[in-house]
Amino acid sequence: QVQLLESGGGLVQAGGSLRLSCAASGRTFSGYAMGWFRQAPGKERAFVAGISPNGGSTDYTDSVKGRFTISRDNAKNTVYLQMNNLKPEDTAVYYCAARVGTVVQRFFYDCWGQGTQVTVSS
């Protein structure tokens, strides 16, 4: 398994941008599908974006399409989430997740980071 550490969260005004990073330990990062999830207060954790092990395929939940971009750098063992045109409803704790696989996934992730807070003010 890999260990994951997120960074890049913070407070931003509506319409602003943030880039989240997730650094993974281990030498088999390129064998993992990666995902970003978020959990808002009082709500369940939900899928935001996913990327295949080679970065060739991505998937997004409808509410972030056109605003968020997931990418990865396998040489740096890092996955990113670029978030543009942020809205107050994007406020949540954002989690990085990993699972062994060959395709982009929305489910069955078994390695999780500790989360990073994103707060969008109106």
C-alpha cells in the first residue's frame, strides 16, 4: 500500500482557484488509480475526480466538470487537483485516495490521506 499526504487547501473567495497536491510514498505509484473525494459538514464523503494509473483517463462528478482538473506526475509520485472558479458549495475536506487498478475508478479505494480543508467564502 501507499501512504498519502495532501496539501494545498485553504481559504479562498468565490471565483478563485486552488491546487491540491497529494504526495504518495512507495515505488509502485504508477500502478495505482488515484482519486479525490470530499466531505462537507453533515454530508457523506463523495467522489470528485479520478485518474487512471498512466494518466490517460479521467473522470469527474458532474458538479465540477469544466472547473476542476485532475492530473498526476508518476515521476514525482504526486497527484494534483486544480480547482478553478470555486463556489461556496465546494467547501469541504478534500481527501486523496488510491487503489490498485488499471483504469480510472469511482469506488473501492482502500488507501486514504488525512484530508485538507478547502473553504470558499461568498
